[in-house]
Amino acid sequence: MTEAVLDASAVLAVLFNEPGAEIVQRALEAGPCAVSAVNLSEITAKLVDRGANEEAIRLGLDSIAMEVHPFDEASAIAAGMLRNLTRPQGLSLGDRACIALARSLDLPVMTADRKWDRLNLGIPVRLARPEAET
């Protein structure tokens, strides 16, 4: 059974051993987690920014138990419909893709971005960052 839908920030916390990594790791150990293909692209771009090559990126991503879900027409419309709800907090297309996937799978979403906690998404939000982090 899938445990949660991960935002790019949650996956990056694990890959970069950032605060909150242990919380995300526990979710990954409980069962595979889902991620949108849009978020996978964001994760890859951040790894490239840090100088990783494709082989290193694939090795890092293969070490994380996550199911990648396509970003199809239905996903695109669902993410677009979240624009008004998420605009006040400045959430990106990737953020909306993650939320739309979580809604479609009826799963909680896990993020390291505390501003998601201020939104009424209609799904549980699990924060990976400790309270002191912003």
C-alpha cells in the first residue's frame, strides 16, 4: 500500500540529508511513496544544479522507494484548478501537481515546505521539517 505522495522538497531532504530526512525516510520504509513526474523533474533539476550527472541521479533516485505517476491531461487540469487555492502561498506548478496526485490517490501529502500547512487542501499534510524550521 502506498504511504503518501511526496513533494520534491521531501525527496530532496532525504537525498541531501537535510532536516526532516528521517521523517520522510520513515514514510518510505512504511511503504512505497508516490511522486508526480513533474516533481521528479524538479528533483532532477535540483540535483543537476548541484553538479550531479545522470548516472548519479539515477542511482540516488533508485535508492528511494517511490512510484512515479504520469502527469496526464486529467492531472494537468486538476493541478490547474488548484491555482486559486494555492496562489496566496506562492505554490508552484510542481506543488500543485503533487497536491493533485495526492487528491486523486486519496493519500496524504508529505512536504518539507511549512506553508502547505496553512492551506485547506482537503487531504492530510504531513510536514517533514521540525517545528523550528521555516
